[in-house]
Amino acid sequence: MAMEHATLNAIQKIVWEGNLPLQITLASSESRTYDQTDPYLISYPRISYLPSLLPKLKAFFSSSLIDPAASPHDGWFSFEGVPLKWHYPVGLLYDLYAGADPATKSSDVDYSSDSPLPWQLVIHFTDWPNEELVRLDAKGMVMNDAFINSVKEADFVRNGTAKGIMSLSKDDSSGLWKAVQDVDLPSFQRIMNILLPQPNQPFRNLPIRLFLPLPPKPDSDSDSPTLKVVQSPIPPTITATQAASQTSQSILLSSSRILPGTGSPQTHQQHQTQTIGSALHSILPHLFPSRRTPVLAKPVLHGAVVPMSAPVEEVVRCSAYGDGWVYIVIRMMG
């Protein structure tokens, strides 16, 4: 049964209230005191982007910089030597590179030495990694344009056209990015409700990207893991024939899904709701041989394992990041 609109709003509010404790240290090669510079500590919204911190970080570390003339937009972040893509929300970056196993039994945050929190990042103001990151600008337009382009892509996937975002007023277009920067959920919801199909109107496809961390390439000089991003059209519903095909391929076929006396999967429903499990089984069948139970891998979103039975459209409506995309990290089990 579909969740009530109020329930989806409540989940979205929880998502937007999610924070990550960050411990940001100035690169020792850029510090007058080498590695003795005090770190910058902050509890930062998961939906936010790291470049928004650069003005504060430049001011905080200015007295320690060997090159005090560096500009805030010269700043870039790394984790364990890996430059972090600034156009990804910080919550996604954490889930990709440092997330603890989300299947924890305790809700208490552990800040012991073995804990991945606070997330320890390094800030650099020199030696920009041009081959890996696009440079930022002083006015923040590069960051703004990257966000809006991502919003347009999501809008096109949802509706088959980007007319929605293109027809927004100038105030609403700039207001969407400002709402994400300010973590202003009411303003964000007002504008996003213009872009999203109404609950009684179908999505054309659902804007979801899957991230698969891969081991380092054998011929690479780096021992850092690489990423594979998988994206495929995901409709909000699947036909009974598609569902039956998925069921027959599943290694966990349940006899309870067979109608008595027919010997075949149920086909009386013309369409069935697309779930996280059915979508993953369709796109990554080798990692998700079952559409009901995680066997080899599990989907992680906002630091939590997504139920395989969750309707994908509802996940998009309540758990997408600010640009409208649902970014799911695939984490291997065992």
C-alpha cells in the first residue's frame, strides 16, 4: 500500500535533518606548523556540498597557511589521498568512501578511535588535481551550474522533457539552489512540487544512480578504489510478464507465488509497483539475484539500508538529494 503524503514528508524531513560530524585538517605541506594545525570541526548536513565550507575554512586556516594569498575557491578536499568530487553531496561521498556498516544494532554514535566518525578530511589550497576535478570560481557559478544541470537531468528522466525546470522563474531557479545551501526544506518543497508530477500522475522514469565501489585497477599507480556509476531507465511500474520473468530468474523462487493448479507465477495483475528490489534485480542481476532479499550486496541510501520492498517512486519523492536524484551506494555483504 502506498504511503500517505504526510508520511513521505516526515521521511523527507528526517533525511534533511541528517548530519555528519566532520574533522577537517589543513594539508601538512601547506601549513606553517606542518601537522600541528588545529582541525576544523563541524556537524554538516548530509545533503550539503563541501565547497560551501570553503570561505569558512579559508578564514579558519588563514593564519596557518604558507600561502595566505590563496583564495577560498582554490580549496579542494581529499580523503585518504583521494580527491573528493565536489559536485556530489557530502552524505553520498561519506557512504562511498568511509561509511560504516549501516546494519548497526545501536543508534548511538561511537567516537572511539575505531569509529569512522568524525569523518576526517584534508583541505588543500594548492596543487589542484586538474585531471580529476573541475576548477571552482570565485562567484560560485561553477557549483551553481553543476547543481542546476543535475536538476535538469533528473527532470528529463522524470518527465521525458526538461520543460519543468526550464520554465521555472528566475527566482525559483536560483531559490532551489539557495534552499539546498540553507537546508531550507519548506522553500525547497515549494519549488520542487512545481517540478514533480502530482501523486496521481505517473513518472515516466525514476531518477536513480547506482554507485559500485570497485577495487583499484591492476595497471594503476594508485591503490585507491575506483567507482562505477550505473544508470538505466527505471519505470515506476512493471508488467506482470516482467515480474514473472524476474521471479523465474530469482534463485529464491518461492512456491507461495504460484497460483494453485496453474504452475506459473501470478499474472492476474496487469502492472505491479516497481520496488527497489525489482529495479536492482533488473539492472544488477548478478549482485541482486533475488528481488526480495539482499544476498550478495545491499543498497545504502543516506547511511541506511533501503528495504528491497520499498516502492521506488516513493523513495524518489521522499529520499532524493537536493538535485532530485536518488544516489544508492551498493555495498558488498560479508
